[in-house]
Amino acid sequence: MAVSNKETIIPLSQLPSGSWGEIAALKMIGPIKRRLLDLGLVPGTRIEFAFPSPLGDPCAYRVRGTLLALRTNEALS
């Protein structure tokens, strides 16, 4: 998943803690992509890195007033 953070596009997994960006693209395919789209992770949606889990994976992201946990491999795609 690619995120636009001001003028750059980075993978969601590289979004710094406490910062936000807009979803630019979902580069994954198959049922995982469909599920993320169903959850509202569509291009143009604001997403904020909330906090990592104690072991670092998954991480919590705030989207549309909801807290979602995404694994690193999902955030890289």
C-alpha cells in the first residue's frame, strides 16, 4: 500500500509514528485487497500511524475514526 505524505509517496510501513498520509494506491491483489477496500482503505483516504504492537507487528493505523491492525507485509504491498 502506498501512502502520499505531503510531496512523496512511500510504503505505509514507512510512515513515521504519529504522522499521517493519504492512501495513493493498493498494490496487492486478490482477497486481501478486496478486504482492505471493503474496510475503507481506498485511494484518497487519510490514514494515520497510531502505534506499533509490543512486538512491532502488526501496527495500528487510524482510518475513518476506526483503529485497524495491519501486518507489515500488508502495509508493504
